[in-house]
Amino acid sequence: MNWNQLAIWGRNLLTLLLAPIILFTGASASVTKLAGDEAITATRHSYRYGSDRLLLGAYNCWLLDNYGILAPLAAQAGLNFLISNVNDTFMDQCGAAGIGVIAAGYNAPSAYWDIKDGTQAAWLAMSTGAYKNHPALWGDDLIDEPTSAEFGKINGILEHYYTLNTGRIPLVNLFPLGASSEQLDIKPAIPLWKQILLQGSICANKNHDIYRQYIAEGESGILA
């Protein structure tokens, strides 16, 4: 018997011994919910592009010397939009190819992970009269993979952005599901007793549990 098998055997034995205590105390009622019981409900804003089907996009972080090939290649690949740093020529190329653009740095600087004071000030200073528009513009890239500590700033920026009535998307690209509690800035992580007693369930999976908490913390401003 190796160490992994021994650990599984010991965990199962502990679960068997403690199960009566959990059942009689009623503790199981609050921790055995399925993921569907805590589903996030999001409201879709009325953006100007067609939203009757799944939209496919891709990231393009920088415009290199041969960026003129990107828009035709994206169209050939069946993409609907690109998230990209831009210039006016690139915007025209995407428009000609029928590719939407969520632009980084077009109306305000985009951020990664955290929002600096200057970036926040630039977004809050955005005005309807000064907003740069383009037929290919689907939205503005606000932040990529923010920690939950940034949600307060993000919510304030989004509230201001929506008052401009641009019909465009202020993109907040959340962390992937597999991010750690440290990356998501969530403490404490899932309790050890949940991991032991609910082994094999979603509550025992550290990444799932903290990610639900991460989404919930930003729900009111980011997903609503």
C-alpha cells in the first residue's frame, strides 16, 4: 500500500466515524449544496452587435510590423472580434474585414491585475463628447484578470462608463477557474474539514469553491 492509498483509506475511515456527528448536528445542510444552487444570474446589456449566437474572439496583445494580416486571418478563421492594442489603421482594417474590436488604450488605458491611480482617473474622466468612436469598435478593454481587491474600483468605473451610453462593452476579463486563492486575493481558502469530508464534491475542490466566492464578490457591478 503506497502513501496515496493510505491517505485515501484514512480519509474514508475518518468520514465514516464523523458522519453521525454531522448528520445529527445538521452541519451537512449548509455544505452539500450543488453548484446550481449558487448560480450567478447576469443581465445582458443591449450592445449594438448581434447577440443571437455564440461570439468567438481572440487576444492580440501587440501590433507588430506585419499586423496588416491579422484582420483578414481572423475573418478567415471565423472569429467575430479581437481584443487588442490598436491604432487607427488597424481599426480600419478590422472594419473592412468585418471584425469587431475591443480596444486596449483607445479611449483609456487598460490594466492587468490591478488598477493604478492614473488608470482609474483616466476612465472616470471619460466623457461622451471626447469618446472616440469607430464602426469596428465593440468596446474598451478595462482590465485583464483582476483580483477581488480591485472590484470596488472596477464597479465605480463601470457605473461611470454606462452613464456615457456608448453602447460599447467595458471589458473585464476575469481570472480562469484554476486560479489560486492568492491570485484571486481571497482569504481564507476552503476549510480542511470540507476537503476531507466532502471529498469528490465541488465543495472539496479548492479552485471551484474560491472561484464561486470570487465571482460572487464582483457580481453586483461586473456581471449585472
